[in-house]
Amino acid sequence: MHDPRVSQSDEQLETISEFAGSSARDTDEQLETIAEYADSSVRTLFRQGSLVGVPGAYGLKRWLYARWGNSGNAVYTFTGSLLAIALSGTAAWAFDEPLLFPSLGATAFLFFETPMAEVASPRNAIIGHFVAIAAAMAAIAAFGLIDAPSVYEGGVEPARIGAVAFAVALTGGSLRLLRAAHPPAGATTIIVASGLLDEPKQLVAVAVGVLIVTAAGFGLNRAMGVPAPVWRALG
């Protein structure tokens, strides 16, 4: 004879098992949600100062984002970078001086991708590149490479490797102490320490090129609707 209490017990066990499984799944889902939120928070933290959510945006920047969202920001970055580098290139052509060099491309990108961030502030850009120039010249002198041919002319030799490595290390350490991080400066110090632009006249041109692209970045951001900092990033 079938005992109804046994059936009821089996049903209770199945219910408990399902509940336990459901609870486990819910816990897993909750953990995944927390992980995703934490990852999103980290991405937001490291992208602080980006084009997304710029406080006080106006004009073209505000219109582009309101109309096309992230695609509008892409148009903004494209336009700003194009105009800033074109201006630097025109100055280099007009004065026949090396006012445009590879690391300025990275600086321009920062100006129009993360215009409110500390690394993209005029302060960090100018101090960063100027420290890079000084560090590279110190490295060249320390390794006895004054008046030595560049890597393109003389090839890569142990002394040049040491000078480049020391220049990058000195630039990074100095900018850390000055609290003026600007990653493109690492490329500038390699250019100079490699002997590609190490003559006094060329060094002046490099410094002027930094000032031109920085002024262009600030002016274009303000003209297109981003209240970029005049010198130091806020906050």
C-alpha cells in the first residue's frame, strides 16, 4: 500500500533540492553582476576625464554627443586630432624645422580623447616633453655620445642602448616625482636619446613643437565645446 507520507517527503526533498540549486545559481549570478560592476568601475576610474560625461560641455561637442553618442565623440576626436596635427605640420613646413615628430601624435590623441584628464593637461604635456628632452641629453652625455652619429647612421650599439634605456627610466622617475605623468614623453626621450633630434637647434624646435600642439589642443577644445583646463586638470 502506498504511503502518502513518503510521497510528501519526496516532494519536500525535491523542493529543497530545487531551492538549493536556485540559490546557488542566484549566488553565481550575483557574483557575476558584482564582478561586472567592479570591472566597469575600474574602467570608469581609469577613463576619468574622457569625452564621456564631460561636465559643462557646450557647442559642437555637446551637439555631437547628443546626436550620435559615442560615434559623435569619435567625430570629435577625429576632428580635433586632424586640425591640431595639421597646424603643427603647417608650422613645420613654413619654418622648415622639425616642429612635428611622432610623439606629438600621441599627445594630440590625449588632448581630444581624454581632454579633462591630468595626463592630457597643458601642465603635464609641457613638463612631460621638456623633462624628456633634458633626460635624453643627460643620458647622451653620460654615455659619451655627444656628437656621435644617430642610430640610423651608426647603428644600434651598447652605448646607445644604455643611453636610451637610461633616458626612459630618468624621464619616468622624474615625472613621477613631479606628478606630471604624460606617456608620450617616453617616445620623445627615445627620439632624442637615439640621436635623431639632438642638435641644439633641433632641441629648440622640439620644444616649440610641443608648445604649438599644446596651444592648438587647448584652443580647439575650447572652441569645439570642451572646457579644457588652462594649465592643471581640476580635481
